[in-house]
Amino acid sequence: MKRYFLIFSTVFMISGTVAFSQEESESPFSVTADIYSRYLWRGTDFGGSPAIQPGLSYSKGGFTAGAWASYTTNGNQTQECDLYLSYTFLKEMLTVTATDYFFPVDGALNKYFNYNDTTTGHIFEMAVAFNGTEKLPLGILVATNLYGADPRKDNGDPYYSTYIEANYQFKHVKLFAGFNPIESGFYGDYMGFCNIGATAKKEIKITDNFSVPVSVSLITNPQKENIFLVVGASF
């Protein structure tokens, strides 16, 4: 697994080096900053408070290398900082993404460079997404953990937690339903739906030249018998 991580890290660093050496009229960099009333990820509440979520990415020829993070605002130290590498192809219909999830704790020795399978804080995931088409706005995502801090069974083996989601984009609303197809210490204790809901988006006009995209999501988690209404804004 260390070999695969070194390959992933090398590609990521090369992508960043190339980016800084290029001078183009349209920058390949993208910077995002989102604020959400709750950080809900695949039906699970991370942090129980509003969250600030910065992002930085570089895209070229279908490839995107990026970093994304989420920081809670209530001091409970639920933080996340991820690296990812994706490739979109077949006229943007398919995307393959490798993600390194990491959850640092403020003030702790987080041992970021520890990649031992049984003691690392990293979770490595591989995902494949069908992005739909203009005529068929149906999206399908299949994502599975391959290595790292996935919760373990009594015998010490990882669950290799897997998540599958289908979503359908209407004009202003997206419907989605996600489930874990196998027993998972990460998404739920049994096979079943863990993330069902809808998201609506709207541009809030601030001035004649500036508007803020706002989204509202109604999210239910049947396995945990919970429901959330989340609002977020992007800048």
C-alpha cells in the first residue's frame, strides 16, 4: 500500500509543480470557500456545529488534483483535511477519484505520515461516478474504502466500507438516495439506506455584479433514525 501512496503523492506534487510553471490567461486553479450549518457527509453529522470548508484544486485535461477541508466552529475538534486526485472522461460522463481522508485533532500529535494499515489515521477510498447526461440527469456513485482507518471487525479485519448512491437532477432540485450494501462500521451496522433526501439551490443576489449560491438540503438517515435540514453558502 505504501507503494500506491507514493505514486499518488508523486502525481499530486507533479501536478502542483506544473501548475505553478504555467502562465495562462485562464487559471487552472480553483479556490472555494463554503459555510454550512452542519457538515453532513453521506448521512452522518460530523461535528454537530456550523462548519467552514475551504478547497483548492488544479485541473488540466480531465485531471483534477485538490485539497479540501472542513473545520467545525464549536470547539469539539472535529476536523477533516483531504487530498484527492480525479480523472473525468467519456465526454464528462465518468469520473474516477482517489481520496485520502484524514481527521486531525487540534493540539494532538496527529502522525500524518504514519501509513501503517492498523495504526494510521488515513482512510484511502476509490470512487467511480457516472455523472449523467443532459438528456438523462441520473448520477450513480460507487465508493469503497481500500486501506487505513476503516473500523475493524472483532477478528481485526477491516470492513472495507462501501457506499452506493443514485441521484436525479431536476431543474432546481436534486433527489438522492445512498446506502451501504454490506455491513459497515463506517456507515451503519447493517446493510441499508443511510442517506436519503433532496437539495435545492438558488442564487441570492447581493449587488448587481455579485450573488451568492445558497443550498438547502433535507437529509434523512434511516439507519440512525435521524433527520437534518442544512443550509449552506458558497463564495
